[in-house]
Amino acid sequence: MTDDVISRPSNRNVPFAFDRLRNRRMIDEKGCHRWLGALNTSGYATIRLDGKLRLAHVVAWELDHGRKPIGVDCHHVCERKDCINPRHLLALTKSEHKRLHLAQKAGA
Ligand SMILES: [Zn+2]
Ligand SMILES: [Zn+2]
């Protein structure tokens, strides 16, 4: 195996992750892809990839955008934590994300 292949783990995992994400969701009337697999204690969808427990919505986002940079969060615009539809996700810095949630809370 060359260094080239090892340095691109997300590419190598794409078909595998893609199938697993597609097979474990239920699309609801709002177009949310509700995760049918395991959720973590915070209610987020989780998937085991390469022996690591990952957030399924982040993996779905990475299929479209490539590796998520450190310090970036994938925010659910639809406000459904178990949704893995990449179109419902917005990449924000952690501080932007926190501010948005505080604003949402204040408005509720
Ligand atoms: Zn959604
Ligand atoms: Zn959020």
C-alpha cells in the first residue's frame, strides 16, 4: 500500500460509509433523513467506521465536502439531531455555532 492511499482515508471510506448511511435512514415528510441506527446520549446519530465511533451526520457531511476541519461543527438547520441529510447541515465554527444556539434558545 502506498503513502498516497493511506493519506486519503476519507476517500477510501466513501463507498462503504455511503452505503451504510443510505441503508440506515428513514426520510420523513420534512426531507430529514432520520437515523435508524444508534444514537449517542445527546441524541446524535452515531456510526462505527474503522473501529471509531463517529457522528453519522458529520460523516454524511464529509461525503460531500471532504474531511471536516478541526474546530468546525456541523449544525442542524432542521433542528433534528438524528437527521443525517447533508443539505440540512451548516458548517460553522464552534463559537458561531454556540452563538446561534444561544440565540435560538433566547428566541424560543
Ligand atoms: Zn433534517
Ligand atoms: Zn447546532
